[in-house]
Amino acid sequence: MQDSYALWMYLPGLILFIGGVAFVILNVVLSHLIHPHVRTHEKYLAYECGEDPIGGAWIQFNHRFYLLALAFVVFDVEVVLLFPWVVVFREFGWFGFIEVLVFIAVLLFGLAYAWRKEALVWDKPQPMYQAGPVTVPAVAQEVRTDGASS
Amino acid sequence: MVDVWLERILFYGLALVTVGSALVVTFGRNLVRSAFALFFTLMGMAAMFVYLAADFVALVHILVYIGGILVLILFGIWLTHRVIDLDIRAGRIQLIPGLILGLVLMGLLGLTIRSFNLAARTPAPYRATASGIGRLLLSTYLLPFEIASVALVVALVGAIVIGRRETSR
């Protein structure tokens, strides 16, 4: 394993990054250039028996996402701090292993706290319907009795 | 010689992307667009760290700031009700204090940079820094390493406490 490197070894990363960005831009521009520009009212309607959208697409997200993202950042930083240990794992042996175990144990306490406080439980939407025996509307009952009498 | 020139051109290109996207972040009207422009700013900063021979910092920058903080910012925007339609450019309410603060900060940075004799210094050699950081973290800086985990737990518990208060209404 060599320790020194040249700046050029990062070039593939840069090319990948530029390639990724260019791919997105190229496709959007290309599709804009070659797709047919016929705008009729019918093209903007929901297809056949598709649902008509209610409101805009920019809805408010479930706030649970934020808490989960925060928890993710915490454990992200944990993983990042573990990288330097992994590189020199063999040099430090059991001593380093126990040090890192203490590090992880403290963080596991945080995870246990999150679990205990039900921060990991997802908020389920409340069902709008009432469970129980189905009540037949009065109008429908009338129709049925009419049909039975005739 | 060609190598040096290409490196220099790449550096200025990356610096242009970083500063340009930072300007979009600051002056953009749309919050979501600003957040996505921040991605390019952070990416450019990671490239600057690579140029500074700090490969581990560059990696951490991408992992934590782009992978974590930026996602957090985007969630924060999308979680906020109806903030997308808002024109959120900061007005000129604090023009004078902002100018003073910016100039003072720029002066301090300039003085700091000038206090180093950059021309007399040889550039740091490019070598992998992760193993050196690992050795120091497990020996000399063991206590800060362990305290970091405590700080992370504090952040997590604090987030849960604040988040729970929101849900209990």
C-alpha cells in the first residue's frame, strides 16, 4: 500500500462527476429539442380513468423525515470517525478495538434512547372510515322494500 | 509543465463553479433551487480540500455535508408548509451591519493569509492522511475521539426532544 499519491488520481472522480451532471443536462435539453411541441388541452388531462390530482405536487412532507434525517447525520458522522480506525486497525489490535467499542457503546445509548422514545416509529395516517357493521342508507332500503313488494 | 498548467486551469474552473453556485445560493429566489446550488458549492469545496492535500477531509466533506446536511436542509424546506412559493431573498433591512460584518471578516481573513509567508512554503506532499489521523485519534487524541461520541448522542437526544414536542400537539 503506497501512502503518497498524485493529484491526478482524483481525475476519474472529477470525470465521473462532470459526466453525471452532463448526462442530466444533456438528456433534458435533448428531450426538449426533439419532442413534439403539440399542446392541446386533452394532453394535460389525467389518462382515461386516472385520478384527477388534488392540489399541487409541492406538498408538505411528513415531519418524521426530518427526525430520521437528523438521526442519519449523527450515525453518518459516527461512520466517518470510524474510517481512520479501520485503516490502522492492525496496528492497534485489541486496544484500539476496545476504544472503538466504547465509542460505539455511547452512540448505542443514543439509539436506545431514540427507540425508547419511539422516535423511530413512523406516524401512520389515521384511517378515515369507521370499522363495524355496514349500515345501508335509508334510500337504498326503500328501493329494496319496493322491489320486494312488487 | 503541461501538468501544472492543466492543474491550474482545473483549479480556476472549480473555483468558478464554487463561487458561482455560492452566489446562486445567496441571491436565488427559490429556496429549493438555492439548496441544490449549495450541492455544487459543497462539491467545489471538497475539490479544494483535495487540492490542499487533505483527502480525508474531502471525503468527510462529501459524506457528511452533501450526504447528510444537504439532505437535512432539503427536508427542512419540504417540511415547511408553503415555503416554496415564497420569495425568500433577504431584504436590505440589515445592509449596513451586513456590509460592516462582511468587510471585517474579509479583513481578518486577509490578515491571516498575509501573516503566512506562502511563497516561502513548499506545498504539502500528496499522501493518504486517513492512517495518520487514525493513529492520532487512537493515541494522542483519544479523549476528544470519545467525547465526539458523547456530543453526537447529545445531538441525537436533543433532536428527539425537540421533535417529540412537535408531535405531541
